[in-house]
Amino acid sequence: MFDRLRRLKVGVRRTHDSFFGRIAGLFGSHAVDEALWTDLEELLISADVGVTVAEQLVEILRERVESEHVRDGEHARALLQAELVALLEPAAGRGELNLAADRLNILLVVGVNGSGKTTSIAKLAHYLKSQGYDVALAAADTFRAAAIDQLKVWGERVGVPVIAHQPGADPGAVVYDAIEASRARGHDVLIVDTAGRLHTKYNLMEELKKVVRIAGRLDPSAPHEVLLVLDATTGQNAIAQAQHFTKAVGVTGLVLAKLDGTAKGGAAFAIVDDLGLPIRFVGTGERLGDLAPFDPESFVQALFAD
């Protein structure tokens, strides 16, 4: 737990230094008055929490402060942190994947090119391997030879096999063979990399739907997770991406990548509020170990930590 919190603090340092540290400072320098609420709303919006979420948070906090007769700034700050945790809690998921011991668990990973998808797959494989799972990877992004090569390099680093065809092969055929091979070899988890960019958005979504159908033919309950990797540095622009992927392939959870690279990590609140999807993991750095199961309390604590 301590190591997870330490990594989260490092990962959200830019967001803390730019916005949430200043938000924490408001409650020490301000009386609990109208000026506090105005400044708080402005900072929340600047942190990319979103106008709607910022307004809702301030309104809820004002009502609690009034009804609970709060006069102390530190007490008011604690109430804000509790409300931020509550915002993430309903769909939190706590990083718990839908894994079962009596099957090959098929995890489909989707996202646009450049979002950190392939690196996140490697980190996820490393994490699951450290938890005792026997993991394999499927290189179903066959539209880019570089994507296949990149996944193979990561597979060697993590120490997990990569099942691949030649560039330009049918992604569905790759998934079919990967599932059959993984079952034969006794793997516990198969993580499938997918294409992030085709000629049109329609083509991309149709290709992903095909991959889902093929997995479902071999196991009616598959895929057991559809994880969408979002680039935290794109802020609320990630929401539109998520809506398209969720509609096409039924995303079950989010991986928020490159959290350490943005000063606007507040977008996590807007994303959960808008999509109602759980954040499963957050990427907090470049190393293989820099992927943390998402925990709302730890995330909010890290944002406000000194």
C-alpha cells in the first residue's frame, strides 16, 4: 500500500503542483466564504475536472458545510476529498479484473494509436505475471508491422510469449489462433493488442467488433474484459474516444496512461462521471512496474499530499 501511494504521488506530481496543491492551500488561506467557492470552482475547472463536475462538487460541498456548520478550512477540505473519492467510487472497480481460475481469461485492449496502449499491455502483463498468472500476448494489430515488432520486444522484456502472424494478416485469425494456442499451452491470461487506427473510424470499429465476435465463438463469455487505454495528457478529449469504443465493443474498464505526463489529471473525475466506467489501472511512469491498480482513496490522497 505504501509503495502504491508513493508511486501515485510521483505520478500525479504535476497535477498536484499545478492545481490540487493550490486547492488544498485555499482552505488554509481562505475563510469559508463566497470567495472560497469561486476560487475552488475555477481551480477545479482548470484542472480539467470539467465545468459540470466542478459545479456539482462545489454545490454539494457548500450544502454540506452549511448543514454541518463547518467553519474550519481543514474540515472543509476533508469534506471535499471525501466527495472526490465518492465521485470515483461508484464505478471504481479497484483494479479488480474479471479473472477466473477455471478458464483462459481473454482481455481485449483497445485504444487509439499513441495512447500508450502497447506499453500499457506490457505493464499489465508484468503486473499479472507478478501476481502468479501465466500470461500470453496476441499481436492483433496487424495493420502496422511496427506494432507487431514492438509487442514482441515487450514480450521478451516481460518474459511472456507473443502469438503473431505476418503484417497485414487478418486480426480475427490471429485472435483465433492465439486463443487455441493459449489453451493448448495452459496459459491463464491472454492479452490481445488491437489496431488503433484504420482508414476511417467506421473501419476501426467494425474490425474490433469482428475480433470480439471471433473470441465469442470460442468462448461465449469472452472477451472477459475490454480495457480501453486513454492518454491522460489529452484530458477531456479522451471522453469522446471512450464513447466511440464503448458503443462499439462494450468497454468494461479503463487504463489511464501517462498520468505522470499531465498537469490536468483532474480529467479522471470527468471521465468516470461521464462514462460510468471503472478506472482499473493508472500508468504512473515509464518502467514496467509503473502501473498501479486504481484506488480512489489513494488517488485523491496523492493529489492533495504535501
